[in-house]
Amino acid sequence: MSEKDCGSHGKKRRLIYKRICAGILIFIFLVLLTILIVWAVLQPKKPRFIIQDATVYAFNVSTPNFITSNIQITISSRNPNDEIGIYYDWMDIYASYRNQQISLRTAIPPTYEGHKETNVWSPFVYGTAVPVAPYNFVALNQDESTGSVTLVIKIDGRIRFKVGSFTTGKYRLHVKCPAFIPLGSRSSGVVVSENAVKYQLVTSCRVSV
């Protein structure tokens, strides 16, 4: 075989490789374009969260600069989408006071939320002798003495959206729920036991994805 024939075969191979690569790139582009169009048409909405009630078993501020708490939170999420499901891969819930975390993180079991479905969880947020900043300790003491405290119940997690058989990548989920709890008034809640009172809250949460 002459050098001219070898050169001709090499050019043909390179041309075939280029066509294959171009075909693959066009296919990937069309798939991504289809997903983008479907995504734009469906207009996915982020889930909605509502904190329904809080049952306080313990909430004590002690010197020096510690807080012990045990609160059961009832919180619900709703998928507002007609054609999109939501996978909650993991979520952690905890309580904060003036931007400082004052409880341990509690894991919420992973789940799937179908179209227009609602899930309800009742996890405990708690912590024993959790240190707090001195300025927050003073404010907590004042709130406890006046008989009410405003906490922020937070959820951090990761979710995925499901459209038909297609599932998106993971998105960070952040939920903030204001919780005004009248600690000093058992009459404003429902007495669950000798040391526990349930307070109805029904407050919408701020959700970012």
C-alpha cells in the first residue's frame, strides 16, 4: 500500500471521528434543550412549609450562659406543583435565637412528595446545657421572665425535583419558621402532661432553594 493510500485512510478516519463527535454533541444539546423547554413550561415552584404547633417540655436558662430545651415541633410541607414531584434527600431541623443555634440538629427522615401532596413531621429539637453568647443569655433571661420567647425554627437540607422519568440534580433547601411561644401562660396552650404544654402557631415559613 502506498503512502498516498495510508494518508487517504487517515483522513477518512479523522472525518468519521469528527462526524461522530458532532453527532454526540448535537444529541446532548437537543436533550438539554428539551429539558430546558419542559422545565420552563412546567414552571416548578419551591415547596411550602408551615409550622403548626410547638409542645414545650423544657425551656430553662441557667447560669453561666446555658440553655436547656426540649420542644416537639409539628411542621408540614406541601408540594404546590401539578406535574413535578419532590425528593427530600435529607433534612435537619434545629432552633435558633437571634441568629445563634440553641439546640442540636435533628434529622427528618427522607421522603418523596408527589404532585400537590402534603407531608407532616413532628420532630424534637432539644439540647442540654447548650452554651449561648452572653448578650443572648441576657435577652433569653428577659424573655423567660416576661413569659414569652420568639425562636426561629430552621431546616437545612437537599432536595431534587422529578419531572416524569427525569430527576434533576440536588438543590440546597433552607427553611426559616418564626415561632412565638408564650412560655409563661399554660392557659394559652393545651396541657399535654404535668411538664408539657402544646401551643398552636400556624405560621408560614420562608423557603429558599
